[in-house]
Amino acid sequence: MVSLAAPFRCISFQFHLTLSCTAIRSTPSATSIRAPALSRLSSNSMSQLVSASAADLTPVPSQNDASEAESSDVLIQYVVLRRDLIDSWPLGSVVTQGCHASVSAIWSHREDPDTTQYCSPEKIDSMRKVTLEVKGEPQILNLSEKLTTGGVAHKLWIEQPENIPTCLATKPYPKSTISTYFKKLKLCNKSLSAVNL
């Protein structure tokens, strides 16, 4: 475990896919401390994180209101999976379905300015995705219809040859543009104890 000089709030998602640490500021004018960014995962990325010391942390100025407002409008891609499939299919198969939908949505809209920016060399290592879940097939179909009606470009992935709608993914959008469509959905979550390792 790493002992840090400043109090940190850490958020880790299941399966150790993402680890994000942000300093907790005590005053608006305080200096924040940010851990070195892990832009690429490698086979020893977790050991790199564990071996970080307080000396490796670099002070950065506090963000002002303008930059915080800007960060709330980052480009984001939503991926929505079906809970009934998460509970009954192998985990790898469900993840693969989400990957299919995500790649298809991006490729189908590769000329779109938001997609071009999302996949640009400057942004490629900082893509943002949110993976959510719905209960089953009727809910994924209803969501797809709602997005279509609202003009939100997305890909409803239909697994073939079974002809089963398994998931959907949006093209990248500014978060403020489409977050309202997804605010009632739950984050996709599967307990590590339920995963066969």
C-alpha cells in the first residue's frame, strides 16, 4: 500500500480497469497534488502504481471554475449492456459485445468532428467511456428508440446469427449534450467474487 503525504480520494472500478486519484482540497486557493498519469497500461502497471512514492507526486495549481466547467463537457462515449446477459453469459462474451458496439459506433461516425477529436493522437490515451446497464432486451430496444427519436447517433449491436440485440454504444459526444438520456441508468457492475478467474 502506498503512503501519501496528502489525503486522497480514490475511485477504482471493478476488474481494475480504471484507477483515478484526485487530491482533496481543503481551501479554494490550496495547491492540489496529482499523481503521475498512467496513460498506457502495461503488464506491470499496477506495480508501477504501488511503487509510487510521495516524492513522485508533483504539485499542480488548483483548477479554476472555468477549467472545471470545461471538464464537465468532455467528449464521452456511452456503452450500455444488458444485465440479463451479464448474469448468464461468460464475462468475456459480454465485454466483447460492448467492444463491437463501441468500435462500430466510432467507425460509422469517423468523419464526425467530435469523433475525430475523440480519436485524435492528442486525445487517444484519454478516451472517456461510461458503461451502464439495462435489465434486458425490451429496455435496450426502448433506449435505442429513445436515442433515435432524440437524434443521438448510436449503434445497437445485434449479435448474429442469433439476431439478439446485446448492447449499444453512442458515438462520442460532449457530455452535456447526451448525459440526460442516461441519467436514470445504473453503472454496470459485476462483483469480482462472481467472476470465475
